[in-house]
Amino acid sequence: MIAWTPPIVDLPEGRRYRAKEMAISSPIGRVTASAGGRVPALDTSLRNSYDVLFAAYGPQHWWPGRTAFEIVVGAILTQNTSWSNVEIAMRNLRREKLLTPRAIERVSLPRLAQLIRSSGYFRQKAKKLKCFVRFVRSEYGGSLHRMFRVPTAALRERLLAVHGIGPETADAILLYAGKHPVFVVDAYTRRMLERHGLAEPTHSYEEIRQVFERSLPSDAPLYNEFHALIVRNGKEYCRTSNPGCSECPLHSLLPQTMQVSL
Ligand code: SF4
């Protein structure tokens, strides 16, 4: 287990946690592996990782989007593609004044698909956007504000029932558009944890999400920042192939045994 020195975890906008404020009721942060699997401890390692990444990169100011609805659209369009492709689609939608639920509902499906073509899987994604805005209108009178007033667990369940919204998209919507304290687990998160021996490929999305949420204070700005930092580090160092471990800020937290294999 890596020793945890008592740091000050800085958050943007004057929000700060001291180590004691990050202590939560025990037992904390464990991925409960399925029968026969090992059970790696994550608690202090996650907190150390946050401290190191924040010290290295500072606040990331996520998520790019001018309104909650733009963030929702971005969360759907970024499925299986890079953000640069999404940006082109977002620019098209903005130019056509389509970045409101009502406008997306009114525009024809083929036209919408054409405008978001750069994001890939554009026909499916156009349908997903249509399904989402229909859901918001039928359940919340078209108001995202009303939607986000629903308690986190209940809203998460409802979002997951909408066509085209899986766990990662639902959680990005909840966290970045709705400021609900839900941790977003993406490929960067999983890769980092697995390479540090803190998770295994058999661990489900839910298991990893819950371990973050049990190990850290329930705080949307903290989850926002931590996820953004993991993505930043993943892009710069923790690449799919040839990870730059020797230069990476998290190198000191990489277990010796894992250093050999990477
Ligand atoms: S690049 Fe190496 S040290 Fe950095 S997060 Fe990935 S596995 Fe860890």
C-alpha cells in the first residue's frame, strides 16, 4: 500500500479539501471482484493520484459547452469518436441555431444527421439526440433544469432507459451538465487503474464507478476535476501503446511489479 501523506487537495473557485475532510466512513474504496477474483485496495491510491495530477496540471475547466444542453449534446456526440470530430458537429449545430431541445426536436432527422456527420455514426447519433429531447419534453416539459432537480440515483436510472444513453454518457450528463456527484469512468480511467494494478479487465463499469464514489467525498467539482485530470494525463502519457511512464506525474505511484511489464 502506498503511504498517504496529508496533502491539501485544491479545487478551483476557492474550494479546498484538507486530508481529514477526505476521510470517509470505512470500509472505503474497494473494487469487489467477482467470485475468485482479487480485491485491490484503491482508497489512498486514488487520493494520491488526484493530488499528484492536480499538482502537475492544475484545474482543467471541463466540460467544453456553453450551456447544459450543449454539454448533453457533446456527451452523446463524443461516443466512439474524438472531441475534435465533435467540435465540427457542434459548430454546425450552433451555426444553425439548433443547440436547444426544442430546435433539435423540430429539425428533420436527415438534416440533423447531416449536420453532425463529422462525429461518426451520425444517423444513430441523430436518433439518440431526438430520443433525448423527446424524453426531456415528455418527462420534464422540455426543461433540463427540471430534469436535473430529480435526485441523482433516480435520474441516472431514467437516463439509462433512454435510447442511446449508456452508463458513461449518463454519468457525463449528470456530472458535467447537471452537477450531480457521479464519477465518470471512461477508457482513460480504466487504463490507468489497470496499469497501476488497481482494477482488472473483469471489473464492471459500475464497480469502478462505485469505488471512486466510495473513496472520495461526494462532490461534483471534485469528480469533475479528477476525471478531467485523468483524461489529460491519459492523452499526454498513459497512451494505449507506449505509455510514457518515466515522464508521467504518476510514475512514483506505479507499483514496482507493474513497471516491469509496461
Ligand atoms: S503512463 Fe505509466 S505511470 Fe503514467 S498513469 Fe499510465 S501507467 Fe501510470
